[in-house]
Amino acid sequence: MTEKLQQTIQEEVIKLPKEAQEAINFLDWIKIAEEIGKKYLLNEEEINNFQLETLLVLIGVVDPEFYAINIENQVGTTKDSANKMADEAFEKIFKPIGEKIEENIKNGMKNKNPGWEQTLNFILSGGNYATLIAPTRANSASVFNQNGSEERFVNNSPLGKTNSTPVPKKMTDIKSKFVI
């Protein structure tokens, strides 16, 4: 494996969530990919291309559905060899890493106990994970009332942002008087 490929792998893995990083680093997938390449009589450049294609699937840049096709095109193997290599890589690399990611996520959730309100908001949002994020100053606004004291209006939209301006209660009451 070239130094440039090793550096690229490290740079891309660092960008992933912690659970995925740990799972990918848990398995020596680079060596396994090299062994698969040698089994199918690939030269060093072809093995590097195979490892790169494997990395692209691991980090989520390429859909696993296209893995065998990309092996065929980028590595330069036959369709049959590419399918066999992909199947072997799925069994020896992707499946164990996927199981490790799942295990890491489950272990991370053991220490967290979501409240009923958070669960309800998630269900009502139709599965939008943005509702699980706690309100911050970034998604709240201040309005000063007549007494000069600050009133905070939290934007509870699922995306945390809307184009509307928070409306104080008093202003809402005044507007309702003009509704026919």
C-alpha cells in the first residue's frame, strides 16, 4: 500500500462518527483486502485500487450496491471475479465492521436514558432526529416586553430554524383583534 493511500484512509476515517471510527479501526480491513486481492492474483496497483474501493464503501461515499461493479471497472477484473471479491469482502470486512458499529451504538445508548418527552417528540416528528437536539441559544430569540425584561422564545421546529420571527403574546393578542 502506498503512503498516499494510507494517509487518505486516515484522513477519511477521522471524519466519521466515533462509533464508526472505532469499528473500522477494530478490524485490520486493509490487510484482509490485500489478502483477498492476492487470492485473486491482483498486482500491487490493483490491490491498492481494491482497497480504495473498499474504503469508499466503508466511509459511505459509494453505495455497497455498486461495490462489485466498481471493483470490475476500477481494479480491472472480470465480472465473475469482481462479484466473488465483493462477496468475500462483505463477509470478511463489511459484516464484522457493521456488527461492531451496531455494538458500539448499543453500548453508547446504555448510558443514555431518553425522557418520555424526547421520545414523544421523536415519534410525533415522524422519526426526525433533529428533535432530539436540545434547544440552544442558536435556535431561540429574545424579545423585550414593555417592562424592559427579556422574554425568550424557543424555536421548536424539527429543523431548528424557520423564516418566521418569534411573536410575543401581546402582539398576538393585538393581531387577533383585527381578524374578522
